Amino acid sequence: MLAGLLAFVATAFGVQHLLGLSAPVRLGPASALLFASMPALLWLGYFHSQDRHEPEPKHYVLGAFVLGAFVAGPAASFLIDLASGAPMVGLRLHTLSLDRWVYALAIVGIAQEGSKYVAIRYTLYLSPEFDEPLDGIIYMSATGIGFASYLSYRSLVADGGEIYLSAGAAQAVVTTLAHASFAGILGFAMGHAKFAGHGHLSRATRLAVGLIAAAVCSGCFRVIMDALSVDGLASSPWRRVAFSFGFAAGIFLLTSVLIRRLLAISPHKSEEETIDA
Amino acid sequence: MRDRASSLVQRHDLGVLVIALAILAGGALVHRSLACPDHVSYAKQGLQFQRPGGWLTLPESNSYVTPLALGTAGFGVGTSAPPAPNEPGDVHTRFASPKDARRRIEVRIEGRPSYSNLRGALAVQRLGQYGEFYWARSSGNSAIAGKDWLRTEFRYAFKPNKRGSPQIAEAIEYAIVNDERLFVVTLHDRPETLNDLDAIVADSLRVASQQASHTTTDKAPP
């Protein structure tokens, strides 16, 4: 899967240089959809493959992806537009100004992660298939990947769908990884909350902490990425990609550690070991 | 009943949603107070109004042709601009949003047009500025702080850049003749946000009263 993602970026890079495309390329809706969904499907395969002991049904994982793309994505956009207020309200020019932090953390972060949370909490979370803590990460990551596809598609079709192929491909891969990882943190909290068994208050506290932690990651990602993507009056897409990759990779490593911890204590692992014995 | 409600809240962890919505609402309020632009006053030759702070003051221009119209090169718009105002004391100032150059306020102060029909004179000027891609939506007198301003809403087409598709911009023009001087304040914006800009500027529009305004006697062109 990871090789496929690298191949996707390398192909875009190769096409751009072989065809000598120095200007942005215009993508139609169909090609933008393909461009946004390619890295998403590869990441989906990667995260699903991490569920080794008892892989979740593929149609459930796909369902989580669809919920992220078609429910959480539009819902978050609606909430952000609603909370951003009157059109006269605009962000200040300084890329690290306080209003940008408030906007990124309390509005964008909470709206995005809250929408992903609602999409899973009131559907697959209630399903009998959600039967171990690891499932929280698997389903939420799938939702995050669907959500990132929605964002990538929207950004590709905005401004006439013009992008630099190589930077656009790398950004789509990294954005997908980032949203899958943020959702993975929230998924960890959801899995933990469902199976920890310490009462309603404890469960709600874990869920709220998970949601806020994911929102903080998402907000920081946005602010710092925006701050690094401009250099004076010039735009630096590769600087943005490089930073987003570093940040997303850090959160991804954290999610991977959480996955390993949950795999080690998975109830299905002990079942397998019992059967093997 | 109360137990059932409490059980529902607990079973579905509705408290988490309440916390999330509270953060979102609080964030929205704080963000509005931080990001809402402060208004600053514009005052020149008796003309006063409030405008959003932080906007860029574009260089004084001798030409009536807006950058938007110049962006339509190839469409022929702007090529038939009327002669530049050269009289001493004439003002042509433009303020533009640093985030969206389509959001602009244009101020023109000059001698009253020799053509007695103000509405007609302004219509001719707009035609010269925006060419065939301009059309007026409505025009009428608007009483602001005891003065009758001629308020005209119009639209025009422009291209944001050479490769861009033609787009429609909307504008509202306020004009008045006072002390033999013509004061014209034009607000340019996207259709969806023009009313917000209008609310800031129009409510604060003032012109020093030394002689009676002349706009009420003007007649619409045929």
C-alpha cells in the first residue's frame, strides 16, 4: 500500500516533468474525483490491513469511508461556514495571529473531528462488529480517509481545478494520512471508552478528551501548514507538503503505537492463541 | 420521565456533543470579536463615512477605469473611459480588501457635472467605465442623515485574470451634489457579500451641509 502511494506521487511527478508542465493543470470533476480517491483507497487498504486478528467486514469499513466523505465532510463544511459568521469576518494577515488559532482549533478542529465522531458514534459504534478497542481506530481512520477525500476533491475543483500535478498528488496523500491519523486518535478514545467499563461519566470524559485531542491536532496542523505555505507574497506548495508530511507522519507514528498496543491486548488475539494451543 | 431523559443522555453520550457545540459556539464568538475588522473613518472635503479597517489604499488614479475592468482586456471594456479628472482638488481614491481585490470602495470627488441630469451623467460615466458589460439594476433616491443620495445598484462583467472565466461583480453607487461638488462613493463586491459592505458604509455616509442637495430634482434618463 505504501509503495502504491509512493508510486502515485512518483507517477504524478513523472508525468509533470515528462510533459514539461510548468503551469498548473486543469482537472475536470471526474479526474479530480479520481485524483482525490486514489490515495484514499490506498490508505484505506493500509489501515484495514492493520486489523490482523479479526479484520472488520470490508463493507463496514467502506461504509465508514462513505460516512466520512458524504456525511462528516459536508456537515463539517456547513458548521464551519455557520460558525465563521458574517462575510465581513476575515482572518488577519499574520499567519500565526490569535484569531487564526481560535478559528483552527475551536471552529475547524471541533467541527471536523466532531462530524467524524458523530458519523461513527451513532452508527458503527453501536454495531456488534465494533467488538474490540482497535475497531475504534479502524473505523475512525476509514472515516477520516473518506473525509480527506471530500476535502481533496473540494480543493481540486475549487479555482477551476488547477493544480501542479506533483505537489497536488503529494498533498492529497499527506492530507489523507493526516485526517486518518487525527481520526485514529479519536477512534482510540472511542474504543477505549466503549470497553473500559467505568460508567457513563468516565466514558463521556474519555470521548470528550479524545475529541478535543483530535481537534487540537487538526487545528495545529492547519495553522502551522498555512503559516509555512506562504513565503512573503509567494506561495510555497512544496514547503507546505514537506511540513504536512512531517506533522502527519508524527501523528501517524503515534496512531501506529496505539494500534500495536491494542493489538497486543486484543480479545481476538487470545482466542486465536487458545485455538492455536 | 426525568430518569428516561437522563438515561438517554447517558446512553448516547450527548454530553460530548454539548461540550463540542459549546466549544464551537464559544470559538465562533471569540473569533468574531477578534477577526471582525475595525472600522475607520474616511473624511475629505466634507465627505465622511466608515470603512473596514485594514484595507489597502490604492494609489490615486487619474483614470475612471477600475482594475477589474482593465482585467477584461480582450473584451474591450474600459477602452472608452472618459477623460481623467484634472481639476485641482479632484479626488479619486480606492480602498481594496487585502484578501480579495474584488472588494473595493471607490471615492470620487470632483466638480459637479455640466450635464444637469445627475443620474444621466453618472450613467454615461459608468458606461464608459464598464462598457457593454455593465447594466444597472435599480436606481433611486435614498435618504441618509437628512440628505438625498442617488443610490444605483449595477452589475458588470470582468475577468479576474487572463485565463479566468468572466465573472459578474455587483456594485452600489451613492452620489450626491453638494456645494457644487460631486461626491460619488461606489462599493464593489461579490453579490453575496455586497450588502454587508453596504451596511457599514451607507449607514455612516455624511456630507457636510452648506447648500441644499441637488439630486432630488434630477430626472432619470430616458
